[in-house]
Amino acid sequence: QVQLVESGGDSVQAGGSLRLSCVASGYSVSRTCLGWFRQVPGKEREGVARIYSGYFDSNDSVKGRFTISQDNSKNQDNSKNAVYLQMDSLKPEDTAMYYCAAAVGSCNWSEFRYWGQGTQVTVSS
């Protein structure tokens, strides 16, 4: 069973930076795509960035400002691992609940089935 626990959300001023972390466990690195989504009340959840076996991409609205990365150094036996979202040049429209997510066997945005509890990011102007 994949388990995901996020941290790092905070309140910052526009132009600031935050780094979100997600500790992931119970999955196979070779078969699992990890990603970050965000959601604002009243709107659909939006894919922000994803990473899988050296491939990564991000939503156009965050390109050049957000960077996703993964730490596999502890994953010798598919134990706990980590994925990060470095967020720079934050804008008020980045305010949302951010979720870490995992998809097994695919990296399509619609295939993410496992979710963390979320961490709040608030950007003030």
C-alpha cells in the first residue's frame, strides 16, 4: 500500500520560495510515477508536476518557477523515499492545498490513485 505524507506548506509573500516534501513508502520506484497536485476550494484538482524514472514535467503555469525532484538514495529495498517540489517566484494565484500523489504503471495525470493528506500554501500580495 502506497503511503504519502507531505510537509512544508506555509504562508509567504509574493516572490518568495517554499520547498514541499513528500515521504513516500510502500511502492516500487521502477513502476511508480510521483507527482504534485493542487486544489483551490470550488475548483478541480490540478496537476502541477510529475516525475518518473528520470522524466519530469510540469504544468505551463508553473514552468520556470517550480521544480520537482526525487531522492531514491534510501530506496534499496523499496522502503521510504522522498519527492520534493521547489517553488520559487511564488504568486498569489499559487495559493492552494498541495497534494503529493502516486500512480502505478503510468504517469498520465488521470492515473494518480494514491494521495497524501495535503499541505496548505498561501501566498499574499
